[in-house]
Amino acid sequence: MDTAALLATAAVFAAGVLYWFIWVMGSAEVKGKRAVDLKMGSITKDKVQDKYKQYWSFFRRPKDTVESSEKVPAFVDTFYNLVTDIYEWGWGQSFHFSPSVPNRSHRDATRIHEERVVDLIEARPGHRILDVGCGVGGPMRAIAARSGSTVVGITINEYQVSRARSHNRKAGLDGACEVVCGNFLQMSFEDCSFDGAYSIEATCHAPRLEDVYAEIYRVLKPGGFYVSYEWVTTGLFRADDPKHVETIQGIERGDALPGLRAQDQIAGVARKVGFEVVEERDLALPPAGPWWTRLKMGRLAYWRNHVLVSVMTLLRLAPKGVVEVHEMLYETARHLTNGGETGIFTPMHMILCRKPIDKASS
Ligand SMILES: C=C(CC[C@@H](C)[C@H]1CC[C@H]2C3=CC[C@H]4[C@H](C)[C@@H](O)CC[C@]4(C)[C@H]3CC[C@]12C)C(C)C
Ligand SMILES: C[S@@+](CC[C@H](N)C(=O)[O-])C[C@H]1O[C@@H](n2cnc3c(N)ncnc32)[C@H](O)[C@@H]1O
């Protein structure tokens, strides 16, 4: 074979490998996003790296002053501009964990965890249900489809609103699911306008849990149920153990959290704003299967994704800064896995609350 033929063969082979890597390997586990579709929300291409740096320098430190806690929602919004497409690409349309279920796929385990909400809050046809921190609407679609109720989701991130609406349309659920952009700490909904409410791994972004719980209490009808899956440290966490602290701070930094709360604080906050606490349980405890195995099993996938985002950046198909965001998520996955394995952290402390029926008006 002469040199030209050799070079041509090598070029065809390289192109084939690139095609396979980007279009075949690069598609999401749950069909939808591919590596070539990675945008950074509403951030313009040239600002991604700066925005990431601003995010990182803000969340690197604890948010212990009033001034810094007031800035949290804006930085959470930036965070979701940076990560939403990567989450969809590498995880799917539901941005949360689920206990693994033997012989069932991740997709099934996710749906089971979401549908549990329907039973807990007794959602049924004719009900108007609030999804507090709805992401791109994975849970909302599962809950609306299962219960026959109408679900209204709220998220602070405009880009997620457009993604969620587009997914709702494609799933034929845009009649049952509505999405609004807003801050769950000050919602524009009327008092007593929802029959039920839920939040899945979202209220952990609130600097003060009582502020979001009080808002949910306000918009719920008397007698309505609210369930939340909370991110918390468990009783096994020791603040004097440097390894525990490193893990928890790693989770906070990489997930835009102003500070994780302890498991035993949650019910007190719910009662303080007026709720009756009906049930409280860590859904991660046995017999539930470990939620973190899905993160651990993906080492090879992480490496592949790292190569993909690097190649995409080199080819200018992805904006500068994506590699850093991806590295941050990789590190976060390590801390989350550690939190799960040591048992010092759970992302699914379930609390079921009820707004009491006002005796005077009944
Ligand atoms: C509830 C929250 C988000 C929870 C999870 C959905 C996400 C937490 C960490 C994320 C990920 C970590 C590693 C990424 C990997 C490096 C990349 O190649 C593909 C995507 C990841 C797997 C990504 C997916 C989503 C998470 C698991 C928080 C923010 C309150
Ligand atoms: C980890 S995602 C979970 C999304 C969804 N519950 C799911 O499980 O797919 C957290 C969500 O909370 C939203 N969020 C965080 N802080 C918020 C705030 N102050 N107001 C409204 N939404 C907020 C984010 O925009 C994001 O949609």
C-alpha cells in the first residue's frame, strides 16, 4: 500500500472512531441529549468559563451570612445553566437518585421512586398538584400520567422551563403539565390553590428550609398533603471527623447547596410553619437497594464522557468551560458515592406533611 492509500485508510478509520464516539457512544442513557447537543443553558458560549469560575468561588465557601444566602438563588440558576444539559445527557430527565431495585433498570427504579409520591399525597384526577423545583420535568410527567392529576412545576431556571415544556409536548402531556419560571421562596401562586404538593431533591437549595416550607404551606389547601425527598446528613455524620467534613463539603460545593441540614431537623421545620408531620423515613435504608451504585458503575462512562467533552471543546463544538464543569461533576459523584457508602448522607429522607383542616372554617 502506498503512503496516500495508507493515509486515506487511517483518515477513514479515525472518522469512523470519532463518529462512533460522538454519535453512538455520546447519546444519553435515556434517549434524548447527545454530546453534540451540549449547550450551557442561557449562558452565551464565550461566558461559560467565567460563569463557572464565579459559581465555583461562591459555593467554595460556607454560606453563613444573610448577604451570601440572599445571593444563593441566582447562583443556583447559574449552576443549572451549567449542568442541565450534562445531567440530561448522562443521567436522563429526572434529576434525582432512587434506591436500586433488583432486576430492574435505572429507568424503572426512577419511575417507582417518583410514583410513590402519587400514593403518599393521594393525588387523583381533578387534583392540581405543585412540583416544587421541577427540573426538566421527569417526575412531573410520571406523576401526572400515573395519577391523572394536573401538575404545575416551578423552577428558577428559564432554560429548564423550555426543556420541560418541550419534553411535555413530546410526551403528549402538555395538557396535564404546566411549567413556570420562579423562585420557590416567593411563589406567585394564590393561597390555598393546590390540592397537594411535592419536592424531589430540590428544597436542599434553599438557604432556610422554613422559607420554602412556609410558601408551600401557604399555597396548599387545608387537608392537602406535601411530601419531600430531602438531602440531609444522617446521625452517622461526625462534624469532628475531617473525612466526613470533606465529603459533605464536596457534596455542597458540587451541587449548589448553601449547607446540608441534619436529618433530625427536618420535622421541626415542618411543624414550625404549621404542618402536621404524618410520616418521616429515610427511603435509602435497607431493604432499599443502594442509590449510589448507579454513580459507581459509571467509571468507564465518565472517562468516555470526559474524552468526549474534551474533543468537543477542541473542535469548538462545545464552549470552553464544559470540561471544568464536567470535572466538577465527576468529583461530586465521588463525594456522593462516599456519602452513600459511609451512610453519613442520604438524598431521600422522606417527610410527609399535611396542612391541618382549619377547624373554625370547617
Ligand atoms: C439533586 C441534585 C442532582 C442529583 C443528580 C441527578 C446529579 C448529582 C451528580 C450528577 C452527576 C455526576 C457525574 C456526572 C458525570 C461525570 C457525567 O459524565 C455524566 C453526568 C453525571 C453522571 C451527573 C448526572 C447527574 C448527577 C448524578 C442536586 C444538584 C441537588
Ligand atoms: C436537582 S433538581 C431536581 C429537579 C426535579 N425535582 C427532579 O427530580 O428531576 C433541583 C431543582 O430545584 C430548582 N430550584 C432550586 N432552587 C430553586 C428556587 N429558589 N426556586 C425555584 N426552583 C429552584 C432547580 O432549578 C431544579 O429544577
